[in-house]
Amino acid sequence: MSADLPPLAAIRVFEAAAKHENFTRASETLGMTQAAVSYQIRVLEDRIGERLFLRQARGVVLTELGRQLFRRTTSALDQLRDAFAEARTTGQETLVINVIPTFASNFLAARLGLFQIDHPDIAVRVEVSQDLIDFETSDADLAIRQGQGSWPGLKSVRLFHAEMAPMLSLNLAETIGGVRTPADLLKLPLLDPSHPWWPAWFARAGVPFEPVQQTETNVRFDAEVLEANAAIAGHGVGRLTPALHRDALQSGRLVQPFDITHGSGDAFWLVSPHDRRNTAKIRAFRSWMEAQLKQERSTA
């Protein structure tokens, strides 16, 4: 039983002293005084009830029992070292990121290969979830979330503001001869028209919110990527985050007729437990992400 085990500190001292058969060299190896080494050896000998070393004029030598114990102790400590080395290596090699769906599919998926090129020793596993996670019960190292950034116990690094703008397919725009003014959008179906974002955006654009063709719908999208797909398919005008749909905008699958954006003050954040924020793999990903966003801004 564990209660029968002597202190681990005494076992480590015994291993070092037995390896060198010299208390002075053991103390130097462990950064202890020779008196402390002698004390720990006495603790073991008292626990066992037998002598482990024979004191001689020129030093110490192991007894037969001491040699047997040294072989088994070394083997046991080697297994412990291997176990902790494996755990440390596994923790460093795999980075688990929990990400909201649109960020995962429209931003992260297309760029993770670049992170792997820069950090071939770190494997990445991406988990997709809309819900906030509990880092105490999850194996995630990082999460990317949208909000105000004030989550207790977490280190939050702002990536970019969650500003949104109306976007639609070119085919839908052409059904009314093109979208030339913000008021033209009111002639088209809006996706989720009862959402309070719409009147707020039109107010910012200087247009009274009086949609012509809007009908109440039971369709709601839990993820922005789904609303974007509906907009690409021509089902209506979506309220989307330009930074997360650059590929669709560049390819022409979506158009953003106006630079006017509106947000609730939220942003996208890279979050991690405060006590793990300086882990090597987390620092590597955070630095890489900041460099990617800096490059995105310089080419926008």
C-alpha cells in the first residue's frame, strides 16, 4: 500500500548515493548538503530496519541489500521518468482548439496548413462547438469565441471586431436590376428579417426600415456559416462578417454592396486558461494567429 512507501525524496537521494557510492557526489548532483543526504539515507535504513551502506574510512559502499534495492529502485524511477516524459511530450505535440463553426470553416480550416508548416512538431485537433466550454472538464487547450472577452479565469486575446454587413448573391441583386443604394436591399428578402440588427444597420445607413417584401419566417440559423450558404444560394440577403467570408467575396459567390457595417461591440477572441497561457504550444499558436491577422489586414 502507498502508506508503506518511504518518502520519494529519500528514494531519490538513495538512488544518487548508490549510483556514486559517495554521499558528497550525491549531494552535489542533487543540490543538497551532505548532512541532508546522510539524513535521508538514515530515514530509509530506519524504515527498512537494515543498513544499506557500510561506512568506511574512504567513503561508503553498498551492502548486498543496498545493491538489490538500488537495482529495483533505479528501474522503478526510470519507469516514472518515462511516464512523465511521455505525458509531457504528448501534451506538447497535440494542440486541441475548440472553435465556433463559422470561424472554423471559413477562416481556420484554410490556414491551419500554414501553422503545420511553421510548427511540424505540433499536431492540431479542431473541435467545433457553439457553446462555451469548461476547460476544467475539456481537453481543449484553446478556444475561439465571440463576445466581450471578459471570461473569468481565462486569458483573452482579441482577434478582430465582430462587425457585420449585408451580403447577397449577384444573381439575387440582379433580380431588381442591381443594388445601388441601401434602400434597394429593402426590395429583397432579408434572411431572419425580425432580427434587431437589421433596423440598426439601416439606421446607420440613413434609411428607414420599411421592408417591402419581408414576411415573417420560422427559419433561424444557429451558425453564421449556414446563413452565408443560404445567401450564396440566392435565398436572401444575409447579415455576415466580412472578415469571415473573404473567399466568397473574392470569388464573387457573395457581394457586399456597401462598406457600412454594424456590430454589438462583440469581438472574436482567442482564449485559454490563465494558468496555461504560457505553455509553448499555446504561445506558438497565439503568435502565429496574430501574424496571420496582421498579414490579412495589410493585404485587405
